[in-house]
Amino acid sequence: MPTIAIDTSSAEKKERTGVEEYSFQIIERLKELAVVGDNQLALFSRTILKWPFKRFWLQGRVTWELFRRPPKVFFVPAQALPFFISKKIKVVTTIHDVGFSRRPDLYPPAEVRRQNSATKRAVHRADLIFTPSEFTKQELISLFRAKAEKIVVTPLAADTTRFKIRAKEEVETVLEKYRLSYKNYFLFVSRIDTKKNPLLIVKAFEEVKNKMGFGDPLRLVFAGPPGYRFEEVRQAIKISSAKDFITGLGYVPPEDLPFLMSGALALVSPSHYEGFGLPLLEAAASGTPVMAANIPAYKEVMSEAARLVAVDQPETWPAAMLELAKDTNLAADFSTKGLEQAKKFSWSKTADQTWSALINLIR
């Protein structure tokens, strides 16, 4: 009988966004910590726990495994739990974001219903809940009446083996693949959907280009797959006067993303709502200035190390972007502050905190 079992399905996805990156980084380090102690760790992987159907692996195959060989603790790094888990098993999950409840207008209605149901079940069943920020913890308490004493804040971090200061020459080698010039583009990294507020950046960049004048080569680059209401963004770009200077790369392979981060003039993130903000830390660790919405999670993550702009005042964004593009001293200041801020977050520290909390459930 394993002491701790972990659902690894989110960590195994090829295209990793925030949740998948968190799962991957934490699980890799928990495996190392388990070897040091005398607690047996079981990894519930799709490659190990075979299931003949494309759907319901968690609800079907994992539920059967929990019944067949019940662990003392079952940890799901994503937000969903199996419907049926023995009360003898201590259940742990991570709730990353509750934007679907606070801002349901930013999500497909079916997704709102699904996420609300899964989160209510998780809050009710889990013996311990991890959140990436104090903000998300307070949102869970406010919106889902979660008990504060069973919530532990475990922040995300930049993988500094990938996101770090790099030589201009090696960055330019990768940028050539995407026909981009070093420090000559604003970078938007995320799934391109309504929650991320990409229309604000398209319109702001259009004003920036109008003020920069004819012949200016500055670009706006979107790096991320299409999401909810993407067609609105595509149409806005199509009719924009700056359309020739807006590039959509789609999903960028993980081996290229750090170089795109390093080569950017600044990372821009005007999100309406977030539970943390991992791309901000990744850009900061790369030495790239960050310009982001002044939402609570971003304030918590970046503090004074980013140019935070009012998301409910879109008319202020063009001037802020122009200032960052033209004032090299300001950009250098945010680069320095960002590097120091990124150092405050560590996957190893988060894994240690996670492991300690899991072990405490057994004692």
C-alpha cells in the first residue's frame, strides 16, 4: 500500500501552461524527496494505469485504483477530483484559480458550470488545499466558504535552468526562426482568450504605432494557442492599421519560449483575472521588463518589480507602452527589479513546503 499517491496526468501533457508546469515541477521534486524518506510514493500515470477510453480516466481508472490499493494520501495537482474516494483516504488538491466564479462572463457557460461543480466538490472533500497565492486563498474563502485552516499557499516559480539571462547572440539565433529582431517587440504569452484581455493590447499597440511614426519596426507578438472568443481577436487584428506589425506564433515549443522571453522589449499581460501569473516571473527571470494589469494576483507576485497599469482604464496603456519602449533607463530599472523579484520564488522551496504538508497529514 503506497503512503502517498499522486495524479500525474496534468504533468504529462506535451503543451504545458501554468497548471501543467506547476504539476511537472512539483512532481519531479517530490519524487526526489520521497527517495530520501521512508514514505512510498505511487505515481498515477496514464501510461501505467491503462484505460481503453479517451475520457473519464480520472473518474474511472483512478477511482478503481484508489479502491484496489488505497493510499494514505491522494494528491491531485489540478482542480478536479474523482467522484468517489474512500473517507479513509486523505485527499489533497491544488486550486489554481477561481476566475470562473468571480468573472463568469470571461468563460464559456459550460466551463463555468463544470469548474464550479469541481471546485465545490474539491472544497468539500479535500483535507488539504494548496493555492498559488494568498489572493486565491482569500477568493476560495469568500466565494466557496473554504476553511482557512486547511488552505496552504504554495507559490509557483520560474524554472531558472531555462528562464535566465542569455547572450544576445544565442537569443538572435532562435529569433531568426520567427523573423523577429532583438528587443524590438512586445510579447504576449498565454492562451489567447477573453480572460487574458488580448483586445486591449491590440488596440493599445495600434495607438503606439500611430505615434511612433512611419518606418518604425516595433512589433507585437502573440505566443499561445487560441482560446475562448479568439475569433474576435483575429478580426480585430485583421482590420487594425498595425496588422502588418502584429504576429501570431501559436503555441511556442518550450525549448524556444525562454529565448523569445529574453529577446522581448517587454512582456505585456493585461489579464482581467489571474490566480498567480507564472509568465511574469519567467520574463523577470529572463531579465525582460514586465508590464501587466494591476490585478491583485499580479500585485502579489511582482510587487514593485513590474509596470502595473489599470486594466479598467485601457486608454492608459498606449502611453505606458510608449514610455517603456522609449525610456531605456526605465526598462533597465524594471529588468533589475524583476530579476531580484524572481529570486524570491523557488520550485525547490515550494516542493519542500508541499511535501511537509503532505507528510503532516499522515502523522
